[in-house]
Amino acid sequence: MKDTTIIKTLIGIGLLGSILVGIGEYLLHFHPDGPSGEISMLEHVPLSRASKGHFFALFGTPLYLAGYYGLKELFKKSSLTLANALLILGTLAFFIGGIWISSRYFGAAVLQRSHETVDYAFYLQSYENHYQVLVWALRIIVAALSIVYIMLILKNKQGLPKWLAFFNPIVLLIIVISSLFWFKPLGIHIAPIAMNVTHFIFFGIMLWAINRQPSLS
């Protein structure tokens, strides 16, 4: 089906976005001892590596929007209102996420260059108040879109299995971040890029489910 091919292509673009932003955020955030904190990690990243990560992340972030548009097209027969809400929330989430990720290199540069100066506390507080707060806004929006996604899966008319509702972004995000506690050797690699790992799994499972459904594939 032509429509299904378009939907799968769009979700695949979203999947590509999660890979590119994941590479970028890994370059921006990874530390072999694990993340020390969402801001303090910036004080240890090599700036030359972070600079490369900055451009990977910026290039990949808009691709997330294609993924959510594909999901909107997939679910619009189940509920156009909920499908549009999913697209709006997904778009809002990654607009905010894009603004946040674009701040990381500059935040690292400023904090590292101002360390042990009288201006450090001012720059740190400014970053927390104007950029780090966006992470919590992003997570709240992802929680909201997860509820919408669950509703769409439970009432979907495409024959998709109801157990897909469990694999929603907020549950996946919690599992990925918690890997720092239940398997730290893995967690130090995936927790710093948790939102991207979450969406790699999320979009990947949706593509798998579509391919497995005879009426869609």
C-alpha cells in the first residue's frame, strides 16, 4: 500500500533522527565514569569532541518531526483528534529538545572557561534557569504524548497489538535512565542519550509492528 510505504518512510526518518542525535549527544555527554549530573557533565567533556556532537545533534533533531508525522498518519483512522494531538505534542517536544541540545556545546565552553572564576556561579545559575529547565518541560510533554499514544494503541483500527501500549516513550525513558542502577556498564553509555535511545526503540518497534500486520504491510 502506497500510504503504508509513506508512513514507514516517515517513521524511518524519525528513527534516523534518533541515531544522528544519539551520536551527537553521546559526543556531547559521554564520560567513562558515567554522567555526574545533567549540567556538571558539561564541565568534563572535551570541547573538540562536543563541537562535533553539536552539529550531529542539530542536523538530526528536525528528523524526529517526520517520525511523529508518520505516526499521526498511521493513527488518524483510529482518532483524528488524538492523532493530531500526538503530532502536536511530538513537534513541541522536539522543538524544545532542539533548543536545549543546541545550548550544550556553548554551555560546556562557558562553564569550563569560567571555572574557578567569580563569574562561574552566575553562568551556572543562568544555564539552569534558562536551558536546563527545558529538559523537565520536554519530559512532561513526552509523558503527555505517551498517554495519547497509549489511548491510540488501545483503540486502534489497524489491528496493532495492544501490548504495544507498554512500549510508550515515557516508560522506555524511565527504563533507559534507570539502567545506571540495574546495569551501570550499559547505563553509562545509554543514559546520557536516553531520549534518543528511547525513540530508537519506540520508532523501531512501530516499524516492526507495521511490517508484521498483514493489513498494513
